[in-house]
Amino acid sequence: MNSRPAVLITGLPWIRSGTGKVMQAQINYFRSLGWATIFVACPFKRTDAYSRKIWKRFDEEKVDLNADFTEIASFRRRVSKPSIVRKLRGHWRGQNAMHWALEPGHAAKLPEGILKLVRSREFDVRFILANHIYTLPVAQKLRASLSSAVPIALVTHDIQSHVLLDNLEINPFTGKSDTIEVLLETELQALAGADYVVHVSQDDEQFFRDRLPSVPHKLVLPTIDNRFEGNEHSERDFFSDFIFVGARHIANYHAVKWLLDDVWPLMDQARTMKIVGSVTDLVHRRNPALHAKFDEIFTGSVPDVSQCYRGSRCVLAPMVTGRGVSIKTIEACAFGLPIVGTSFAYRGLPREEVEAAGLSAYDEPKAFAQAALSALEDPVPFQEASRQLYRSLFSFHAFQKSMSELLGDLRLTQ
């Protein structure tokens, strides 16, 4: 019996997020090749034991992935802080916040369901694709469980040492902050355990290529599933004039704060605006007064964000910070919707492609507000710019081409 080619994809249980969109595209690509897709969800924190609500939510949302099989690799007992012995040992070994961030992956156990699946004669596992450095330990354990060695490609999604600094993570072994040099050195050491490093941002690719020349690198810009591609705005299903979509990420909080405090007061208040996604929870927690003041604007998470895009007239991307590539920018371009963004909205993208498409950045509140109103009054130039950028960078065809080049570099048959 000929075994079916299969890919193991590890990822964090963040399905309805930018990371989730990237993982969905990966699965769709391998399914288009006829490969079996096995997705393994990994813990992000030492509190992510099997009993945590995050896994219940994952079970509810995993249908979005469209993988042939989904499994969870976690642990039974949650650990919020290192024990005294662990703290002393970590301090003595010179460990830092990045080491602690990698521990959930090291602690995760491969359940029998995964082992039975990957060892089945029905499947020929040829490739492991690990999303985020935090899932690399699970990917390495999966490879060790196979009868033959297969390559591991790690998708960085971001420079995680920078993210730890952004989030003000404290070294749990010393009780102090780590320097970027210390965190980055640990991150690079971990990345060196992959056979190939993939990036979703041009900035990240250049950053890591310069600092980790011993491992091959590849830029694979994200794409969006076909629920978004080619859809037109629907007056019948009107949702809002303006829409901002954001997950529970600190950069989205800062974007919302700038939008509501500095930009929205300068816009026509007869227009409507909605803020969609779990960023609502973050704003409520960090700035309850702001959330209460604009309560009617926030919708929270929704089952199908594409419906919100379809009923909106313009996408706002008021990013004032952030790393990686903005998925909300790609979603707007896929729909062909007018997009009004700051410089940070186009971060990580080839600058020449953004300029060639005719997209401009608006970093001052007044200019941003004026551009947003112009996009409603004369949407055609904005729509054409979005569609051109999507065709050149974000179509599934462009994603397929990049992924096929990656498989070719790894000498994997498709």
C-alpha cells in the first residue's frame, strides 16, 4: 500500500488571529498538493494545561483550520511561576525570560493519538512546519518519534525577543529585566535547531538572515482564504462605514487608543465605525474608561469576520507600532476594500510594491481622518490600490509559488 504524503504543522492555539490565518493558508497549500495535514496545537504558557479554557476554545475554533487531523500536545499540571529550586537552577545557569517562554514546548507531552497517527503506515510524514519558536520543541519531539529524519522549517512570525521586551516580560529566575542582547542570543540559538527558517515579513527575513547566516532563510508572505478573495462590498448587509479588526495584541491596543483619542474626533460623526475582534477585551482591561466612552463602537470577537468586512465601506489600519506583517492589511486588500493606514500598517512589506500599488501612509491624525473620509467619497482609487497590492503580494498563487520554492530547496517531492 502506498502511504499518503503528510505534513506535521505545529502551532499555538490562536486560530482566529493573524497567526491563525497564516496556519490556515499553510494547510490549504498542502491540501492542494494532496498531502494529509496533521495540526498539533501547542501551549504558549506554563498555565496552558489541558484543563484550561483555551483548549475548549481551540476545540470550537479548529474547524477554521480545515486540517485533516488536529491534536493537542500540552501537560496536565499548570505552573504559573518557577519553583524555588527551578529559580535557583535557572539563575545559576544564566537563563532568561526567553528560556522560560520556551519551557511550555519542552514540557508538552505527545499524546498517544499523535504518536499513533504519525507512525501509521497510512501516512508518509515528509515535512514538519513549526509556527513560532515556542512550538519548535514539540516539532523536534515529533521528529524524534518518527522512524526517519524529516526536515523542520520554522516560521518565525515575529522577532520574539523584541516581543518579550514589548510586553515587559521579567526574567523569572532573577526578578529583573533582560537585555535585548541576552534574549536575542537565546532566540538565535533556538532557531539554529531548525533546518530552514521562514519569515512572513521582509524586515524579519533581513534581520534574521544577517544574524543567523548558518541556516537558510525564505520569505513567504501570508495569504488569505477564499472567503475574502474577490468579494465586493454589500450594501444589503451593511455593517459600518469604517472597520478596524484587531486581535488581543498590545500593538492593536495602541492603535485603537490613537484612533479613538486622536483621529475619530476629527472625523464626520455622522459616519459609523466598528472595532471588531478580541482587542476589545484588551482595551477593556487596560483602559476601562476608554472602553466605556466608546462602548457602542466595540463588537468583540465574531464567528466570521469576513461578514463584517463584506458589510463595511473602508478598512482603517491606524497602527502606531507593531511587528511582522499586518494581517488586517492583507484582508482589506483581498476584499478590494479601500484601506487607510499609517506607515506601520505596511510594515514588513516590500516598499516598492506598496508604492507601485498607489498606497500612501498617513501618520498624522488630521491627514489620516481626511484620507478616511476621501475613501468614502471617492473609493475607486483606494479600491484599485488594494487590489493591485493583493495581486502582486498576497494572492494564493503567490503564496503557492513561495511554498513550492521552499519544498524545492528542501528537495521534497510535491
